[in-house]
Amino acid sequence: MNSVRVVVGYKTYIRLIDELLEGKEVISTGMRAEIDRVNMALEHALQGRNTAIVSSGDAGVYGMAGLVLEVCQQRNLRVALPGKFSASPHDILLEIVPGTPALCAAAALLGAPLMHDFVSVSLSDLLTPWEVIADRVRHAAKADFVLVLYNPRSKKRDWQLGAVQEIVLKYRDKDTPVGIVRKAMRAGQKVHITTLSQMHTIEVDMRTIVIVGNSKSYVFQDLMITPRGYLDKYPMSKGEK
């Protein structure tokens, strides 16, 4: 960040890193201006200015990295990643900095709910039709995956989580543990463990991650655990218990 001259991002995320922005040109926009932000950042980068696009969590997990690459493709820009294609001419040297996805932050606060196979689904139908989202949830529930739900509810979209609950209840016991984390690792953080039948009673919003356990998930001392299967294959001896 020290070498960055221009920082572009969604205004809420820009506020989270305010202490890092002294002396830098900051460009912030509201929601649904993602393409504009990418184009503005590319214009500064093409002028030779080190430019950063801020993304929450991990830029490659529901973040901005994919859109940056898509826009570069649409604009026929030649892109190089550090350590790759260094001998080829390029317009943009792009570094995707890994972060901590919200699902990992939430899982750490809940215990170990993602120790076995899981599926992540965003319930926002802004870019993906609801029929596609519901079908993905249905297949994941039927296959007994742990289910991670992003964007469970917004001010204008308040019914999708209930619809998902109905779908999953067709394949999973009503007492299946569900972890709900709002503002993971941020001020105002809230952590709840409830059941599939009661998950609709917990307040959620766009900053909430919902983790629905599989048929093996359970709660131990207020911690949610999805076993990998170690103790089934390698039982502990009496002296180790």
C-alpha cells in the first residue's frame, strides 16, 4: 500500500481503511458502480500511476478481481501477473492480493463448521436469476454439503432466506445446527448458533454469513463442528480420552 498513489473502492470499504489513505488520491463510489470503478482504476494505471482497487474479504471471492480481469479482456488490455509472462509486453501489471473471505472469518468465530466439503451460494439475485440460485441450493442440500450463504437479506430482498430454509428442510433434519455471523471480525460483530428450523428468527443482513451444517454437524460447548471423519477411521484409545 505504501507505493500506491490512487485508491479506488466502494465508499463503505474505503472508510474501513481510512488510516492507510493519507497522502493518496481516493476515488469512492456507491453500490452498483463496480464497472465504473474498474474503468477509473485502469485509466490511472495506464497513466503509470500505481493504483489499488479495494475489495472486502478476498478480492477473488465475490470480490473485484474477476471483474477487473473481465474488463481488461473487453478492453483488449494485455495483463501480466507478478512472476508470469514477464518476457511479454503488457499494458497492466496486476497483483491480486489475497485476503480473508467472510466465510473463513465467520467459521473461525463459530468453531469448525467447514471442516468437510461445503458449497458457497450468494442469495443476491441482482446478477444471478433466483431460479438458478434455488437450484444450486437444492442440489447442495440433497448432496449433504455444508451450505454457506452470502447476502442472505437486504432491505429490498427479504424473502430468499426463508425460501432457502424451506428447500433445505426437505433434505435435512430441523435440528441441524446453523451458525449466523454478522460483521465478522468488525465492530458490532454478532455470533449466533441456532437450528435450521429457527434460523429465520435471527437478524441477518448483507453483512451476515449463514452456515448451515450437514447431517454430521453438531454443537459442542457453543461451538459448531462438522467432523472430517478422523475419529471414525482412527478411534482414540481409552487412555487418550
